[in-house]
Amino acid sequence: MMRHYITELELDNGIKGLLINIPDASVMSFNFGFRAGDYYAPSKDKLETAHLMEHLILGANKKFPRSRDFQADIQRNGAYSNASTSIYDINYEAECADFEWKRILDRSILSLTQPLFLEDEFIAEFGNVKEELASRSNSHYSHLSLALREAYGLKSVMTFQKRYEKVENVNLEDIINHYKNTHYSANMRFIIAGRLNPNRRRHIKSMLENIELPDGPKTRKILPKQVPKALKKPVFIPNDTVENFYFYFDTFIRRRMDDKEIDAVNLLNSILTETLHSKILGTAREQGLVYSMSSSLNYDNDYTNWWFGSQVRPQNARALFDIIIEELEKVFAGDVSQDDIKAAKQYRLGQFQRSAQTVHGIATGYLYRYFFDETIDNFYDTPQKIKAVTRPRIVKTANDLFKEKIWGIGVLGGNDRQVANKLADQVKVLWG
């Protein structure tokens, strides 16, 4: 792991963030986040407002009259710049060689504070966003996952197919207003990582203290309350161009699990699906049933969600689900061997070490939790957290995720809804 030191900075204008000093770094990494994502769009019919604005922010500004000029200037010494929109956030990131850190920081702040929102660039980015949505619509996994989340009643979620249809509702005025309503100081969080000597820290602090963003409230935008509901029937998306079919099933608990519980399920995912010798994927591969299989944990303020998903040929589906059910029922009963736990811990420790070898990797390791709830989830604690997971914690947490009986399953492929119904009947045993 690269040696690093963290300082949290809280400024009078409401901006908060982390300065991560990495003395051995040869690059600098900049991340700026605003709660400005899809949830904060003017309406569900204009959900693409945030996404379109994100594209335009990195376009023309008061110093560079064309987007191409600005991008050429950013990239002239190999620097990287990008942005992304999620349900809650828009994140802007840049990475550059150490020798030009000051110039790239200046350009990053320039794009955030002085965008021009030109009509011709709006028309161009409108076309680019439509192309992006059309491309994302080709992902069957995304289509099914988003359709399921809509069915669970989660807010500001919509399939890319629907987003493509509704993008026409957004106009340039919507984007300008969204910028003014979201890109104010108290709504901004940052993580800057690299070789941060005292002079650099003073310069960064001064730039952020004097940043010229739109006027706004003195507090950060709040997150919504999300209450998932159980599905009364499976989600089924017919598609007879798919020879096999895609599936996901989810189970929810209506609270955010604590860090120890999350660590336990993450370790359990390693045991069940993450490797070719794992209990579910490894067994299914040995029997020639499936090429890949995934499971993961999602969490929000008000819920935690554990999901399993894959694509499988119809003739193999029942046998694959038998394996999934058998292995999960073993976990519920406490049948998790210490050897498997030890092996999973070694696997996760190795993963962690690989992730912490770059400036970008370290910054990213802190980003999600800090931007979400301002928790500083220290990297140096990670090995001990992995080692601290116990069998009783794994077993209890897995059982807790199924005890509220909030669940659902979705299938994409073919034209026969009975496939989804039969799989739902087969897997519902997991919820008693």
C-alpha cells in the first residue's frame, strides 16, 4: 500500500473534503462531487437533466470558447478528465502528472465555476447523450437491473430505454437552472490526492475558499428516504433475440447494515461467487451450467440489498438454482468452514493490496463513503476489518438479509413468462 496521510478540510463557505498526502506520488488526482444527480432533476420526465449538464460542464467556459479547445488544453500533457452522473451525485475527476498539478486544478475549477452552456454545444451533447443511452440500452444486464429497481419502488430509477424516450423533454434552460440549484459551495465535496506539501495545501485551500459558485443554501442537499417493497410477481422482459436468459434476484433489509455486517457479506460473496473455485460459481462451472455468476451488496441510508445474477440457458437454469439454494441454506444453517473463511480472507487481502498501489486507487477507496455520508473509511484499517470477520457474524448477517421477506426476481429473454414464474417458485424457499 502507498503510504499516505489524511486531513479533512472544512471551509467557511461550506465546502468539505479530504486532502490525501502521498509523499511518493508522481501524479495528482482530483475529485469534486455535488449532490446533483438524477434524484434532484426537475421531474421524472426530465431525468436526463443532470446527465446532460454533466456533459456541458466539461465544455466551453469563459476562457475556452469551444469544448474541443478546453479538452485539448486539459490533455496536452497526458492529463485525464471525466465526469459521471448517478442517482444522487455528479462527480468530476481529473488526474495529471505531478509537474502540472496547479494547471489542472485551475482548469478543473474553471469548468465548475464558469461554464457557458452554449446552445450549439447543448445540441451536440444532446446527440451524444442519445447515442450513449442507445448504447447502454444494448446491455441486457442494465435493462433488467433497472427495471427491477423501478419495480421495487426505488426513486429516480428508469431503464435506459425509457430515458431515451424522455430525453427530448430536457431543454437548455432546465440545465442552467439545475446548475444554479445544485452547484453551490455547501453542496460540494472533494478528495484531492498526491504529493501535498504545505505550500500545495495552502494553495488548494485558498482556491477553494475563493471559489465562485452560484449562491445557494448553507447546507448540503439531503438524501431521500428509500423504502423498497417486495414484488408480487416476477419482472419479465421478453426478448426472443436472446438465446439464453438473464436473471437477477434480490433480498432487502430495511436498514443500512453496519460496517461489520457489510464486511461479513463481502467476505461471503468471495466464498460463494467471486472465484472459479467458489461454492456457487465453482460448482456450476464444474457441471458446465454457467460461464459466470455474480453477487454483491448495495446499501443506501434506509436499506441494504443483496443480489445474485447471471445469464444461463433455459435447460441449465433449474440445476443452477438448486446449487444457489443449497449453498445459501448451508450458510443459514451455519455450515461455513473455517478453511473457506480463511481462504476468502486471503483472497480479499490480496485484492485490497492490489487496489491500493496507485494514487487513483487510494483516492477511490475513500471516495464513495466520504461523498455519501462524510465517513472517512481509513484504508489502513481494511486488513484488520477483513481479519475480524467471524463465522457467527457471516451466518447471522446472511439470515438477517432474508428475514424481512422483501425480495423479487427478474428474467429477461424469450417469450415465455412461465420461465420467470417457475424460477420464482423454486427460489422462494430461501425466504421461508
